Amino acid sequence: MSAAPSLILASTSPYRRELLSRLGVEFAVARPETDETPQPGETPDALAVRLAAAKAEAALARGALARDGLGPEGGPANAWAIGSDQVAELDGRPLGKPGAVENAEAQLAAMSGRAVRFLTALCLAGPNGRRLEALDVTVVRFRALRTDEIARYVARERPLDCAGSFKSEGLGIALFEAIETRDPTALIGLPLIATARLLREAGYAIP
């Protein structure tokens, strides 16, 4: 029986790393260095799918360079890389990572009392250009948020690198009225139900 293929997680997010570790597979971590700027006219769905694939392909390419002695990451020739990207959509427009306190507060104010779609795309890129993909859609219904509540939340949790300006695995859950989802891990950044399915398709022994 041949050895199981190696896996590269195309993300340095501690949340995605913790989630993937739940599946019991060994993996390396690589920073994909992907430009996340939306293309003109690109829909939020298409943006999430494109970026997940770009991250996976970038990590796979870096692994190939390392095997040739040109980089820090590596793995055997049958390696796979998993990329994921999440885009928040409000009124048909993507909400990016806020990056600054004032942007986070503005995003949360815009989402107050509204339903927001969170699109979490997944791509497993492997040998010979093979690509396995999935897209999870989670709807978050925000309760009506006061200005002081928003300011307190942002100051306490500093969700400046999170799509939608909150951390659902932390205090961000207190901002919600309801969550409609097929996979409770999707909102954290890596939908494990879809991840396990794609890994099984790629040949990994996932229970």
C-alpha cells in the first residue's frame, strides 16, 4: 500500500490550523501570499472560490520549490494543498477584512439588524493539476446593535483580520440573533464537513 499523500494548509490562521487538526491528518503550514483584491465585476461567490484556489495553488507551488531546494516548505511529489477563503456579502457586495478599528465599526453598523451571507470556499489542489472544490453558504442574522456595543466589542476582541469584523468562536457570537448553516465550523473559516469529504476523495483516511 502506498504512503498517504502529504498535506499543506495554505494558511497561517491559528483558527484554520486548529480546525484541520481535528480531522487527525498530519499537515504542514504555508503562507500563500495571495493578492485578495476583488476583480472588476467579480461576485462575492466567485471571489471566494477564486481566492481559495489561488491560495491552494500558491502553497502547492511553494512546496514544489522546496523539494527542489529553493524554499522552506516541502513534501513529496504527491502532496496536496488546501486553501480556504471567506467573503462576507451584504446587499450583493463583498465585505473585506476591516484592517482598522473604524472600518470594523462601520461594517458592524452596516450589518446591524440585517442578514449577511458568509461564503466559505474550499479548494484542494493536488498532483497533475487536480482540483477538488466546495462552497459553503452560512447566513448570519445580526441583532440590532447600538453604537456603544459595537465599540466595546471591537475594542475587546480586535477582529481586524476577520471577514465581517467578528470572531464567531469568541465574543462575536453575542452579536447574532441567529445562524443558518449546514456546517457550524464554516463560519470560523474552514468547513470541516466539506473538508473531510474532499480529503476522502483525495485518498486520505478520514473516518
